[in-house]
Amino acid sequence: MRQDLRQVGELDRLHDVAGEAGGGTLPAQTVVHAAADDTLGPVPCADRGRRRESVPHVEVDDPRCYTRPMPTPLAWRPHPWHGIEPGARFPDEIVAYIELVPTDGVKYEIDKHSGYLRIDRPQRYSSQCPTLYGFVPQTYCGERVAAYQIAGGPAVTRGDGDPLDVCVLTDRAVSRGEILLQARPIGGLRMVERGEADDKIIAVLIGDPTYGELRDVADLPRAVVDRLRHYFLTYKVIPGDQPSVITVDPVYGPAAAHDVLLAARQDYRVTFAT
């Protein structure tokens, strides 16, 4: 009881301060917490006069009682490629925009003009991407990515002109794409098709209970990497067609992955003059 009286007194003191400042009431964002048996829940202080009897105390040491600065909500949806930052700790940690999840029966791809996902093609055969798949915002596979040499890799003449792709490992079932997540790059695949560099960064979902602590692609079971390699070697192959002209070797580690990310970031800045 004595504690409740002290807390009520503190609430009255806060209102007195507000009155002396000319406002008459505390800011509406300040939250007064009702007692445990108060079924009305938290009460905005602007309504205190009308609901005084339901507010026996205020937890003045609770940080929820004070207004916290928060980012201003956007008035429009940013473009996933151009309007979202690649991450405050890039390239050690990245933001990934996910277009495709393993259960998708169609190939989704970002529409570069509108920023919405569109159906690129139905998956006609049995290939399904074994990981979450998308790209790193504000990156671009251009001449700097193409010029980056991977030991043992095939000849590269140019980048593919798309944002840098990323495969994100997690043991959680993610049911849909068009989401953002935080990931840690641990390596990559130097995929080349007809002389175009189309690197696939391999990353882990930060906080994932199985993969979240991994730092190097060498720590993955070989079968996980082989599954990724097989998918990219075969996902465009149609029975009876000519043999694939795609290569997905070599596999590289986190240092090279960081270099490819930085090259793609610089390609983006130069190409889009940012």
C-alpha cells in the first residue's frame, strides 16, 4: 500500500510539472500502467482525468513509461533493390530480400521497374531451390564483380547485370517470400553462364539454431553445398536440350565472399551514381 501511494504521488508530481509547463497533461505517448487487477490495460496519460479511478500507480522506473524515439514510418513502399540499405555491418552481415522459398512451385523474380515480385516462370520439372533465395539490396553484378578473380574459376567477360544473388541457410520453414532478413555471408559459388558472372553468395540466417553460428562454408556438410551446386547446374535444363553451359565452381570462402559483395556494392554505386 505504501509503495502504491508513493507511485500515485509520483504520477501527481509528473502532472504538476506538465501543468507548470503549460501543457496541462503529460504527453499522450506516456503510458500509465494500471494495477494487475485493472482490466482496462495501459491508459494514455491524456485520458487520466476521465479514468482516474482505474489508475492506482505508475511504474516510473519502467522505460515503457517514457517516449522513445522511433523511425518515422515511410509514406510509401521502398523499392527492394534501390530503396533498402544492404546493412549497417555490410559486408560482415547483410540484409537479404527473399524472392523464393524451397516450397515455391513457380520461379518468382523482382520486377526491376515496379519493385513487386512477378512470376518469371512455372517450375516445370522437379528442381526446387534448397534454400531461401533472393538478393542483396543496392548491389549490382557489373565489371568489378566480373574482374574479381576466383582461383580455378572459368573465364568471365562481364557481370550479369542483376543484383547480387544470395542463398540463405536456415532450418526454419519459411512459408513465403517478399521478406527481409539479416544474414551472415560464409562463402559463395562462382556461377558463370556464357561468360557472365552470376555469383551466388552463401549465407546463414542470423540467430538460426542450426546454422546461425557458422562463419565459413567449409564448416557446412558437403552434401549441403553439393545440393546447391546441383540445383544451379540443372534448374534451367530441359530434357533433350543441349548440355548446360553453366558452371558453378569453385566454391569460395568468407573472405572472397566479402570481396565479391564489396565489388558488387561499388558496381551499384557507379552504375546508379549513388
